[in-house]
Amino acid sequence: MTRFKRIKGKKKGPVRAKKVSFDGIDFRSGLEKNCYLALKAAGLFELYEDEVFQLVEGFILKNECFEKQANGKGEFINRGQKKVLGIKYTPDFTGKDYIIECKGRANESFPLRWKLFKKWMNDNSDDRPLYKPQNQKDIALMIELMLKHRHENRS
């Protein structure tokens, strides 16, 4: 009788990007570093994680609210009747005519935050184009679109 060794699959769970330092900037992923290099080469780089948008204001919850801590640990107690922090969003790159969010693999909260950010942009009449490259091919296409957009707006 032949025995087969069972092959274990890859570890499940969230994928963590590797942090990278380059040109004195601490990037949260290699994709962000590659985007920076492409922006810099095209003469488009302006700011990295410099603009913060307040999507939802904080508030005081007047109700009682019985729950454990956000991580599911701790006692099931009244955690209401206190300040609830607002929701902020910091894009990876911003410039006078663009906003970029590099997102290889999104965590489960990102799609909701991204929708809220789009709504904020719409409600606040910020007409800068949004770009969300997910790989190097997307970054190259994004650079082409950005250069075309700048050229059209100069004419």
C-alpha cells in the first residue's frame, strides 16, 4: 500500500503588504513604491499620504450600547454614552489634479471606506480624477491617462 503525503495549503487569513523604505519615504507596500517611482519618472509626484479627508464626523452616542470590545474580546458591558470616533481617509498619493489609492488586495473594510470617499468627493465638488491601480500594469496605464489629462487641460 502506497502512502501519500498530504500537501498543506497556503496559510489562510489577511494578506499583509511588506513595508518598504525608499528615498526617505516609508511606503506601506511595494506597489506604493512602484507607483511613486512611476509618478516621479513622469514628473507627476506631489504628495504621499499628506491629505486627510474627514468622511464621517465623530459624535457622542447617547444610547446605552452593550457589546464587547471591537476586537470581540473583553466583557459584554455598556460601551455607549461616549464619544464615537469619526471615519477618516488618507489616500496614498495626492496632487493638484489627481488622487491615487494603490490597492493590491483590499481588506474587508476598504470597499465601504472607498464608497464613502467617493461620496465625499461628490458632495464637496472635488473634481480631481481618482485612480486605484492594483498592479504595475495599472500604474503604467494610469500614468498615460494622467499625462493625457494634463495635456488636454493645458490646451
